[in-house]
Amino acid sequence: MPPSSSSSLGARGLPLDLSFEIFEIAVLILAIITVGNYLRDQKSDYLEGFLCVITYIAIAVAAFYFPTPPEPTDMLGVLGPRAHSEI
């Protein structure tokens, strides 16, 4: 994660933990295996590039429709325990 985005998450009080869901881990492993298989012979053609793009589009569509659990909020709509100490 780029430093600018991680620092902005910390400033907004969002958690910066590394607890990933099974779906996110499976998608990361799928992407690594897919690119590794396409680039194993150290040369590529348009078909392999197209298949790689199709794989990433399938991952994006699956991530878009994957249900995310609701995040806990307090009555003010602010996340986390730090929000109460700042008020």
C-alpha cells in the first residue's frame, strides 16, 4: 500500500490491520499464479496478454459483487474507539 494512502487511512481513524478475508487471499494467489504461468517461458504474445487482462477483469467483477460486511459505526457515524476520545 502506498504511504500516502496508508497515512490517510490512519488519519481518518480506519484500521490498518492485515486481516484479510479468504476471498481476498484467494484472488491474490490466483493473480500471482496466473501471471507466473503466463510469464514462465519469459516471452509473451497478444493471446497471453489478453488472457491476463481477462483474468483481471474477472477478478474486478467478482470483487465488485462480493458482499462486504458492514463496518461498525457509532451514533455519530464515526468508526473506531479513537473517535470518542477526540470528541
